[in-house]
Amino acid sequence: MHTILEHISQTGVVAILRGVEPSLLVPLGRALAAAGVGAIEITLNSEDALSGIAALQTELGGKLPIGAGTVMTGDAARAAIEAGASFVLTPHLAEETLAVCHETNIPAIIGVMTPSEMVRAYHLGCEMVKIFPAGTLGPNYFRELRGPLPQIPTMAVGGVSAANAAEFIMAGAKAVGAGSQLVDLAAAVRGDWEAVQAKAAAMVEAVRAAKI
């Protein structure tokens, strides 16, 4: 497994930044890193997403991976990688995006929902899949998947909170990804970085305890 995916599996929490005011990205990233978040994802449907990826990579790239999310096409993947993304996530089974990531030796976490999509992504070389929407499917879905498909690492995204994150980990997910349930944007807007850090740390601690 790629070292970045190993890191995400070990730390267990990816912060998803969508629609964040560009001027807040760097201080927000610092607060999330201080809370123990394992990686940060900036979605490409955010304002100035590529510039944000570049800024966070410069500021925090030595501490934790900075990735691009909601990557819909191969061209978008190339642009994100050129901006400095060290990993890529998609909401769907994006074969073209996965091919670009292979060419550039950048790990891709491909979005899937069904076992058939999981196996297809795995056979195409995806080393970790993103099960979405995890909250709708529930932790037991991950537990059931482990029976026939234990060789495919999973990440739970969509509807994950500090209250249920541990359940997904104990059910078999290697990591969880979350946006508003992890990132207190209202606190960030008012500059309350302690509150931002506290909210993120709650999920980090829940996941850490579940991995022991």
C-alpha cells in the first residue's frame, strides 16, 4: 500500500474542506493538524481550490498529506496533482481519474457503494475505496463487506460524526472522512481556533480509541 494510504489508515481521520473561505484555509489547516487529523482534503468544487491545495501543501505538507476531493475527471486529477495534491478522492468509480493517479504515482481513494464497484476499483489498482454515503448504509454494511472482501481497505464518508466514527472503525473501516461534523466553520469564521481544534479532536480521539 502507498505510504500516504498507510498513514491515513493509521491515523484514521481525514478532514474534508468544502466551500471554505480561501483566507481561512491555512489557519484552519493548522488547527486541524494540531487536533491530530491525519490528512486534509480540499474539494475541487470549492472556490480557488487549486490555490488552496498549493497553500496548504506549502504550509503543512511536511506534517500531513494534503489531498484533492470531488475529483470528477482525469483532467481535474492532473490539475490537482500539479497544484500539489498528494492524494486524490472521488465520489464515484472514476476509472480515468484512477489511471491518471497511477501514471503519476499519486494514490487515489475511489468512491464506491456496491461490492461490484469495490471489486472493479480494486482490480483496476485502487488500494483503498471510499464507501459513500456511509451514514445511509450504516456501520453494519462495513461489517458485512469484511466477509467476502477483507482484502479491500475502506474509508467511511458521508454522515460520519464523533458519535458514530468509532462504530465505523470497529466495523472494519480503516479511516473516516468528515466535513461539517468534524470542521467547525462557524468557529473558524470568528477566529476561535481553540473551538475548531476541540471539535476535530473529539472525532480524532474516538477513532484512536476504536483502533486500540
